[in-house]
Amino acid sequence: MMKRIFREEKLFAANSSFLTMFPVRLLAGPDSTALDEPFTALISESIANKYYGGLNAIGQKFKLNKSSAFKITGYLKMFPDNTHFKFNILISWPTYVHWSGKEVETAWNWDGFYTYIRLQRGTDIKAFEKKMNDFTKKTQ
């Protein structure tokens, strides 16, 4: 078997709530558990086609930095061009916790990730911002 090495950009860690937070379309794979297990990944439709011929990507493995093997659990339709979040590969959040330790899940002083909050319709944005500011001041 020939070894192929590629460099891909736009790799992020995400948890399963990613699939319900954003209007993404999972083209193949489970809809709510695709990022639940360590060393699993979702890939973009373009990566699935580029390396695996589309549907053949499910269950395939790739290595990240020549060490950790990731199982592809699904692939997603790409986000529209008018979004800031562009990805090629989403590795599971449990993988990141495995690498970094459980304390990463409660660390308020590290801003290495995008964080999104979905508000209910009619939420007073200014009041919510004040509550968030007050809350973060108390936890620091």
C-alpha cells in the first residue's frame, strides 16, 4: 500500500452540538453522534470527493501528524460562502479533551475556540450581554 501525505488546512475540533447549532447538511453518516467518540472526524464534501470518492469515505481512516488515526464518521455539505466558518475537517471534541485533559472543558481563561450561543427569539440582546459580562467577571 502506497503511503500518501497531504497537508490540509481548516481543521477544527467540534462537539456533536455542532450538527444541531448550524444548518449543516450531513450527506452521509449518523446525524447526532458523528462527533461523540474520540478519534472520529467529519469531513467536508470536497475532502470526501478529493480523497475518497464521496460515500467511500465513511469508515475510512486518516492519520493526523503521522500519529493519531481518525475514523471518518460522516461528511458534510460545505457552508455557504457568506459565513466566516470554513472547515475541511472537524475532529471530535472528545479527542481534544483526550489530548488536553478534562480541565480544558471548564477553563474560562483560554480563548482558542469559537463559541456560539443560540438565543431564543425575542431575547433582549443588551440584557443578555450584561448577564454574560457579569457572569464571566464572577468566574475569573
